[in-house]
Amino acid sequence: MPGDAVTEEKPGWRRVLASLGNRKTGFMALFGFASALPYALLLGTLYAWLSDAEVDLETMGVFSLIGLAYSFKFLWSPLLDRINLPVIRRLGRRKQWIVTAQFLLGGILLVLSRLDPGSAIGWFSLLAGIGAFASATQDVVVDAWRVDVADEVATIDMLSTVYQLGYRSAVLVGGALALFLAEGLGWPTVYALMGCLMLIIGFASLFAPEGKQTVASIAADESTLAELRHAGELEPRVRAIALVIVGILWSWALVTVGVFMVRSLGSDPGARPDSVAFIAQQGPLIVIATVVIPALIAAWLVRQKQRGRHVLPQPVPAVSRGDAVLDHGYRALILPLTDIVGRLGWATILVLGLVLTYRITDTIWGTFAYPFYLGELAYSKEEVAVASKFFGVGALMFGVALGGVLFTYIGRMAVMTLGALTAALTNLLYADLSVGGAVMAAGSKAIGFTWLVEHLGGDERLAKLMFAIAGENVAGGIAGAALVAYLSSITSKKYSAVQYALLSSLTFLVGTLGRGALGKMIETRGYYDVFILTTVIGFIAVALCLAEWWRIRRLGRAAGLDAAALANA
């Protein structure tokens, strides 16, 4: 669980591969594959298809807002524990949602294969949006399934490792293999094949084991809810008001983005709403509504409870279904926020700022990677598949491993800062590619990389692309490993699932909201100016990392920690 100290021995790759014979670990690998495949197809490879269909970049930027389903998945995650689907509920609490999501995704991919994105972008975006919602839902339930089925043989560490194995395999299938197949078969055939694959996975998932909710876990669940009505807890009326306000704000944000998407994708380019104006005017309001105000409400609730205001003088039982709904909603959405604010205090502002900006350089321009490679630089699909997917995924995994090694030597926040810095600076590699790639070509030749690529069947042009992608992906791997460790360190064990889902979702929020404006900027200013801008934006996260590093070291000194503990902070 996030926030827990890891004391068990890490499984080696031989043990991981051997464990696939175990029923639970085998299905965990399958679920990891099923989680990554729709994400790769809907928020990655799909933009290569849109690029081939000559969909304009601003439309792609607006289209990419379907990724907000992953940013806001924490909003409906509590419902997945409480709602059973008709008929198929007998499959089990988790499997009913996993199988439904997989069959729905398979059907959506098949329908998308029959549509022309150039002439039916409205239907295309609607189906992709539903697919993103189903995919995000599957992610939430698969994470819960992994915890439910873990035991002494299929440990949580083993299941997590096998999940990553399946996930990375799907990235290759949904990315590199899809690009190779599209060159010869065309995009409709590729998406039809992927849809059939998801349907096969859905059928196989019917036979997966279902985790059982133990009597102890049910008792703990009910005990937590009962605590909300103990003496000294906030009054139900105050909790209800807080829950309603936060619910309205989150609903407004979702409706605002949805209306903008419908108007943008359903209009001719000349009548389309100005994405730059939308981001400038509504973007900050969305962040305020979904992050700032809920955090302030949480801080106010913590303050009231500390001062003994608006609290129950004696226990009050829940006497109606409405009381139970209030307790469940408050525990699921508000308590995780009050816990963070209560532990961090004013540092919550710094932490939220860091979470919102840390991966912005990746999330804001990643949508336009395929148009950049295929359109601007005129590489073939096969070349992009080799450079971005096969070689790029290897570089990413190396970066993750490197980040893990660096934790031991320089500490978590040092790696966090290094990740932010390198993630920002590697945008300059793409800036160089956008104006010819002279520096990339010279660097590739200097270390002998060009010679290696040429002897493996490539050329100097492919070598400089692979060189740039390697730099960005190694930096992204370091930053990704650092972010996971950091989020785990600030997540409470008691609310680990919701808090981690919330914090990890926020890392995509600002970047996702900014893609529409970035697409328009690319069309008006070109890629070079965009990469310079994303480099500058990346230094915001560097500054916040330094501030957070200073805060943690200061707290460590105040607590009297030794030098070794400070180094690992």
C-alpha cells in the first residue's frame, strides 16, 4: 500500500515469470495488459490516426481532453464499491465491473474502426470519451482486485510486479505493433483487431478468481463510518454542507469541460470556441474549483474540529438511508482531504502546487508527439514505432531503474529535483529536432550511437530521433520513479487508495487542460517556440521541488533526525 514501508524481498524476474503459472498472477498480467491497451489506443496511437486523417492540431488538443476521465476517476471510485450491476453481479464485486468495462471497450474500438475521424469527429470523440471513462473505471477496479486477491503465495509485491509486466507489454502492442500494422493494413483494420482482442480478454476475465471481502474488513469499514458520529466529530449538518459544495464544484468543472468539448468538436473551425481564451479564463477556475476550494474547505473543517466548534457533544446514530449516504460520501471524498491538510498544514499549498506542475512538460505536449514525428519531421510509422515504442520503452524502463538506484545514494527529494530538471531540459532536444536536429546528429555521432544504428539497418536521420527520444524517456523514467515515491511518502495509510488516486490524478490535470491552447500555438508559432515554452514551464516544478526539499530538511532538523535520515528524506 502507498505509504507503507517495504520490507519484503523484491521478486526477481525468473520468479515473476515462473509465477505466471499461478492463476491469480496470470490474470494479474492479463489485467495489466487490459489496463494499458485502451490507454495506449485512445490517448496515444489514436493521434497517429488523426494525423493521417489530417485532423488539425487544435482539434487534437481539444480531443485530448477525454484524458480528464483519468484525472477525475477518483470522483466515482467510491461508487464502484457500493453499486452492483443487474444480472452480472453474481460474478463478484470486482469482476462485474472489470468484465463490463472490457466488453464495452472492445465494442467501442470495433465501432471506431468503422468511422472516419475526418468526417465524423463528433461521434469519434464521443465514443473515445466513453472509452476513456470505461478504461479509467477498469483501472480503479483492477487496483482494488489486486489488493483483494493477494495472499501468502500471490503477494501484493508479486502481483504489482506482474501487473507492470502486462502493462508494458500492452504499451508495445498498442503502440509499436499498432503502428507497424497500420502501415500495411490501415487504421480501421488495426482498431478492429484491437477491439476483438479486448473482447477475448473480457471473455477470459469471466474465469478470473474473485477476491472476497472478509468479515474483518467489513467490520473495519463499518467502524470507520461509525466514528463519524462519535462525540467530538463534526456535526452531520456541517459535513453535509461541505460535501454538497465540493460536489457542486466538481460537477461544474466536469460539465464546463464537457460543454467546451462538444462545442469545439461539433463546430466548423471558423465557429469553434477559442481554446486559448477558454484555458485563460476557465482553466484557472477549473483548478480553483477542483483543487483550491476543496482544500480550503478541508482546512476549515480541520480548524473547526481542532477548536471544538460545530462538533457533536454526544454520539448521534445514523437513523436513515440519507445519513448513511452522507457518511459514505464524506468518508470517501472529504476525509482524505482533511487528513492531508491536517498532517501538512500550510505546506499543503506547496505540495498541491508541486503535484499539479511536476509532470506538466510531459502531459501537455505528449498528445502532439505523433503529429510531430509523422507530420512535422516526416518519419514513417515503422521508424516512429522503432524509435518511440521499442527503443523508447526500453529507455523509459532504464530511467525508472536508474531513479530507483539513485534513491539509495542521493535521497528521494534530490532524485525528485533531478527528475524535474532533466524532464524540463530534454524539451530542448525536441526543439533542436524541430529546426533540423544538428545538435542531436552531432551528439549521436560523438558517442557512436549513429554508427550502431546504421549497422542495425537504420540511418543517421533515425539515429538522431532515437537519440532525442532516449534522452527524454530516461529523464521521464527518473521523474516517474521519483514522483511515485514522493506521492507514497505523503499518502496516509488510512486513506491510501483515495489519496493516491487523487494526487496521481492531479498530476495530469493542468497539462490536460492546456493541450487545446498548445495545439493552437503549434499551428500559429510552430514547434520550436512550444518546446522553449514547455522548458520554461518545467522550471516551475524545479523551483517547487527545491522549496519542498528545504521544507522536509527543516522538519527533519527540528525533529532531531540524523544525517542519514535527512539524506533519505
